[in-house]
Amino acid sequence: MKDSSENKSLETIHEFYGNCYELFSKGSYLEEMRAFYSLCRKTIHADFLILLESSDPLSLKISESEPNFDFPMRQTNTELLSLSYPNEKPANAFVLKREEIKFSNFDALEELNFKQALVLPIPSSETGIRNILLFLYSENEENIPEFLNVLTGLSLRIREIFSIKNKEISLNSIHTQLDSIVKTSSQSIIFMDSGTGKTWINESAAVLFSFPKGGDVSSWEVSNAMTRLMQSTVNREEILLEVNRNLSNPKLEKFSTQWKFENPETKLFEVTCVLLPGKIAPGRLWFFEDITSFHLQQETLALLNQALKEKSEIAEQENLAKTVFMSNISHEIRTPMTGILGITELLLQTSLAPDQKDSLELIQRSGDNLLKIINHLLDFSKADTGKIELESIPFSMEKLLRDLTALLHVEAEKNENELKIEIPSDFPETLNGDPVRIGQIFTNLVSNATKFTKEGTVEIGFHILEKKNQSVRFRTWVSDTGIGIPASKLNSVFEPFVQSDISITRNFGGTGLGLSIAKKLVELMGGKIQVESQPGIGTRFWFEIRLEIPTSEKTETIENSPSNETTSEQSDFSELKVLIVEDNPINQKLLGRILKKKNIEPSLVEDGMEAVEKVKRSHYDLIFMDINMPGIDGLSATEIIRKFPKGKSVRIVGLTANAAPEIQDVAVQRGMDSLLTKPYNVSQIEEILRSFENR
């Protein structure tokens, strides 16, 4: 009896394989799956078949059924997943009784009237989808062990069919996507099959060649259409030469040419040919892409870049011309100012009648004001062309402001103003920054405040906003009780050459550059500056910056003004050998008179060549060397002098009307010991002489 049952099972399995072969020889696996499910159900004698699908461990739903019917709820208990895929791998076919499943609420399988089932897990597809085939029986079948044996025998073939089906689904999906991409592509695509002689074009190519629609077309018609299209180009000879040259190269895989049309309108196409070797699908794949708009964009962009480059070059030339002009103006004004202020200072040191002294002091103040205007113009020019470089050295904010107010005290007293400084007790004693430029900001703001305030108060205050990571961000202000600024003028106070009222220039003077320079310096330090004002009550300018707090307490001594200390009356410099190299006769006399007051009889020459000859013949302790002279300039003369044995130890002090900070470095590199910027004064010369007192 057992042998008879086994023989029957083998016959059933053999018959199933034959039916499957006949079934799938008719068409694709996807098209015949419905009939395949019916064949499986009848072979196992099940009342109905259900295909379950799971895309993740938390879901299991009914995908298909045989016979086909709708389920109100397609989700079922995921407990079947753990039974079907122990250790993440599909189990062999097994028997499942209804009472072995704990159905959840709204479970689709619970609605089915079945007693037992055969379960066949299907290996995961390439996309990770897991399937389970359920063969359901309405009654408890006595022959269920026999049906299980048959299903076990069929399982290899069933799983193979599912594998082929899944691959066909993937291929169909890829084909659908590719077909959609090719059909909707803006590129015109032509495939010429050398093996079959067939040609396929997409919809864009059909429009390009004036064909009714895309798809399979005559190769002869497409070739003629491409030839006609090429003949209508303005560069057909170049195209034909490139095409013939590239197609004759057996190793070439692809090449591109550009087809240009001018009638009825200018068009440019990028035409790419891909050569497809091999036996399966040999041929050529052509791509026609309209790059007219891209080409126009590139041409427009190139023109814009060229215009921008030219504009930038013009701006650079203008900035250079502006810098050269300002430098020349500075030089031409500073040179005579040296004589005016220097001679005035010498005269003020003599016995004078009161009215003479008063007149000389007026000359001195006027000269100082003119010098301040020149410095403002130079600073604005540097800031405007981005040529200001900031230092970062340790300094004391309190000392900086004390020195500053000492300088501005006279100006404040003229209008009977009181200057106040309020620094918080927890404000850092030492900061890293550019004390000269920070001092310049305060000078401009305080000078502005004292100018527009009479019999009032000008206050400098601080407020710490943030203190962390060895840095401090603070707000500082300069407030006054002066005339104030109208609200309509507040937005323009930082603009160069602008003052809130034309009468201000007439009544108070000034270039209108101080606030503009202060704003540029604050922004250069990464900060911001604002103004608040009420007419008749006063004005407050404030700015915020962040500065580093140095670990060392050592601070830089900032000389805001030349020392007033004079050389000892008993100092005897009569033995000091000094050479003055200066081409300006007034400045020659000025420097000569300053030195003669110290019992020095200097030698005098007017150009660099004479200086070189002097040093060749004589020994000098000190040379005052003007930098800008006709013939050999001061820098070149210094380099030559340093090569002489007598010139190695002599101290050379450069004299220049060039206020650019970089000139200091250039002078030292070329051999000078130090540099004096014109107009220099008596105390600066005395400071240099003091270095010779102990020699």
C-alpha cells in the first residue's frame, strides 16, 4: 500500500512538471502565474491557495489568491513569518493546523473557514520580498501527509518558477523605466542595429526628422533624414570630415561633433555617436542634443566675465591711480610742512614778544590741522582700496585712553568741555589688537564730540558683552551733550565727505572723513558701529568688537605723541659727525639749525651720489638720509654705503614724506636703522641724539 502511495505521488509530481513546461512555453511567466496557482492548488487537492507577501518583519499581507476573491482586510498575523523563516532562511514545506495560529483582530486569514494548511516558504527575492504559499483545506484531510510529500517534491520547481517570475518583474520594471526615460528624453536617440538592419528612434528624433512617430522605422529613411539634416548645417564639410575619420577607426568607442544651423534660426546640436561592437546587438547609437541655449548661456557668461574682468582691471587701475595720487599729494604737502612746522617750533623756543608768540602758535595750529586733514585723506584712501593691515600686539586699553585724552585735553578745554573715561573693574588689563587703529577710532569720535559740544561733557564708556575662550566682546561708546544730529541725517553720518548740514563745515570745519574712517576700521576688525542722537540733547556713537586676551601680561608701549623730554643741556654732541642728505633747501636749513642748537656742525649734500662720495672719504656717526631725491635715491645710496667699511657701523635715519606704513619695512630691509616721517619735529631729532649720549 505504501509503495502504491509513493508511486502515485511520483506520478503526480511528474505530471505537474510536464504541465508546468507546457504552461510556460506559451508565454511569459508573469502572464501565466494565475494558471500556475490553479495548477498548484489542484495538484495538492487544496480548497484554495493564498500567496502571502512580506517586505519587513512587521507586516504580512495577502497578495494573491486562487480562486480569486477580495479580502476586506489583507493583513494577517506575522507569526507565520517566524515559523516559515527560522534563522532567516526558508523552511521546508510543513503542515499547519488552524488552532496553532493565534489570530489578531481584523486578521484576514481568520475570516477563511479552514481547518488545516500546507505551508511552503519561498526564498527572498533580490528586493528582499518574502513570499509564503498557503494551501488551505476546509476539513481535516486524512491524506494530508501524502499531500505534504507531493508538495515537498514540487517545492524545488515551485521555488524556481517564483525566482524566474521575480527576475522577470525586475527586468520589466527596468525596461519600463528605460522605455519611459528614452521616450521622454529631450535628446533625439537613434539606434541602428547592424545585425538586423532595423532602426529605432524615440519621439524627439521623430520630431527632429519630421517623422509621424517614434519606434521602428526604415534604416534607409533615417539615413536619408540624417544626411539631409547634415547638408543644412553651415559647417557640413567639417562634420563630414570628422564623421568619416572617426567611423574609419576600428578601436574608437564614441565620438562627438557639433552641428550648427542658421536657417530659419540659429541652432547648435551636440551629436554623439556610440559604436556598439559584438554579436548580440552590434550597431550605432546616435544622440542629438540641442545645446543652443546652453551655448548662448556660455557665450553670455563669457561676455559677462570679460566685462567683469575689464571693470575689475579699471577699478584696480583707478585705485592704483588714486593711491599714487594721494601718495604724491601727501609727499608734496608734507615736504613744505616740515619746513613750516619745524621753523615755527624753533622760533617758539626763542624769546618772543607776546603778539609774535601768538602769531607763531596760530601758524603751528594751522599746520597741525592741515596735517590732520592730509592724514584723514590718506587713511580714507587706504581704507577705500582695502590696503589697511591690522596689527595684533598686547596693549592696555586704559593707558591708550589716558594718553589719548591727554592729547585731546586742549581741544576739549577750548569749548569748556569735561572729558570722562569709565572702564569697568572687570575689564581685561591687557588686550591683543591694533592700538594705533583703535586709538584712531577713539580720536575721531572724541574729536567729533568735543567739536560739537560747548560747556558740556564727553564720556567714553565700556560694557562687556561676552568674555570666554581668552577673548572679550565689548561695546564702547563716546557720548556727548552737544548739538545732536537730526533723525533724517543719521543714516548718512558715516558716508565720506558728508556732514549733517552744510553750515557745519562752515561753522565747525572738518573734512567729513573721520566717521567714515572710524566705520571702516571697526568693520575691518569684524565689528559694527552705530549712532544714536537727539537734537539739542546729545549724541552717542558706539561700536562693538571682539579682541583676544593675551596669556602674557606684557604690554606694548604706544607712543601717541613724540616725547616732550629734551636732551640734557649739559650733553655735548660737538664731536658727533653728522651728514644731512636732503635736496629740499628749506628742510636742509631746518635740520641744520636743530643740530646746531646741539653744538653739531653737520655736513650737507643734496643727492645720493654726493652722500656716497662723502662716506667714501670721511667717517660719520649719523646720517639723515632723504629717501626721495633725484639721481640716486636715499634707499639705493644706503645700500651702497653699507658695502663700505666706513658705512657698516654708521647710523642711517631715513627721512620721508611717504606716510605708507610699508615704507618702514622697506627702509629697514634696504639698510636704514629707522625712519622719520615728515613733518618731523625737534623732539624727534633730540630723541635720536640721546642714543649717542653714552657713546
